[in-house]
Amino acid sequence: RSTLFPYTTLFRSVLEKLTAALQTVRDLLFVLNLELKKHLIGKERYHLDYWQNPDFKIYHDLIAKSWSKEGDLWFASLEPAYRDAIESFLKMLIEDSNSAGTLRLLDYRHYYEYDMQVVEEAGRKTSVDRQSLKFSGGENQSPYFIAILASYLRAYRRYTTRRPEPSLGLVPIDEAFSKLSGERIADCITALKAFDLQGILSMSTGNIPYALEHCDWLVAVSKEERRTGKRLEIRNIPLCIAHDSEEALRLLGR
């Protein structure tokens, strides 16, 4: 009889927490996909896919099994392969709880694999994971931007109307849109607004004309250098421009 047998209650407790966490993942992906489906980003829609990680198949099987039996009966009713998996899991958990292998087993995020589908107007779907090496820089950056928006939707719970209290919606992105064309920049900012999020976007000067029309404010920072004797003084001078101001219209060439 296994010396780890008394710890099977501990394993069932861990399994219950994993079950709840994985259900939360499925629920979140469901509602996030509902939000993504509502809005075209440019001429495309995006969809988040997931499936069981084959490395964790035996634990998915255990989660799916009936838990009607308690204690000894539950453990005894399992096939040898499942009992061996439980004993291996418990041994790692008890003897080396901080090892990379144990932490991976306890991290529900590893129990699924994920991908993003780019859905064109005609219905053709392209896997970002499988085709990313064939994409241009802009085609690669657009799904990355959508993944960021989905992450913030989850963090701020903007995907649900059942949360009445207000929440933050800030999305800070450094070096935003570095590889995108002007049309794609406009599409991404429009998507950010559609999801009721507020972007704080750092970008190069060359992208300002494409973004300014869709942003409320532009904060341009210029560097002023002045030499006093042998000492070089540098000042960063911010300039705030509203998107509908005369200065903004001049920058847009209107």
C-alpha cells in the first residue's frame, strides 16, 4: 500500500481548485470572444481558441471523473495509471513543493494550449500561432495588440454588465504601433475605444498624424539642449495638443 495514500484528500483538494480555475478560464474566454465578435478591427475579427494540453491529459481525465465516492473508495476505484499519476503528483508536492515541475503542475494556465484566429470578411481563418512566421511585421503586431486588449478587458472586467461599480480602463503601451501602417493604427485605436478602454500610447513622431485624429490629446515632448560653460543642460518640454485644436489641424495638414 502506498505511503502517500493518506494524502489523497490533499490531492482532491488541489484537483477541486484546478477544476474551478479551469472553469473560470473557459468562462472568460467565452465572454471575451463574445466581445471580440461584436467588433471588426479593420476588416477582420479575432477569436481566441483553447484546447487541452496533452502533457496534462491524465489530470484532465481525473477532473472529468465522478467524485461521488469519498476517501478510500474514490482512490481505490481508479485505474492503476491514475493512482500512479496521483502518487507522482503528491510526491512532488510533498517532497519538492517549490520545484519548477511542481509549480507547473499547480499552475492552471498550463492545462490548456491557446491560439488566436484571424477571421477575414470572407470567413477564412488564419492561426496566429501557426502562421506568425509568414506574417509581415504589421500582421504580427495586430494580433498582439488584440491580445493586450483582451487582457485588459479581463483585468478591468469590462466584458460584463453585471458589475455596476466603475473601474479603471487605462491601457498603457510603450512604443505602440511601431510596425503598423497608418490604416492599421487607426483600426487599433478604434478597437480600443469600442471596448470602452482608454489608451495611453507612446509612439514615434512619424505615427502621430495617423493616431492624432482618433486620440483626445497628444502630449509631444521636445528636447532642449543648452550649454552653460562646459556643462550641458537638457530639458524635456511637454506640449499638450487637443485633437480638434488649430495646432492639431495644422499637424494633420488641414
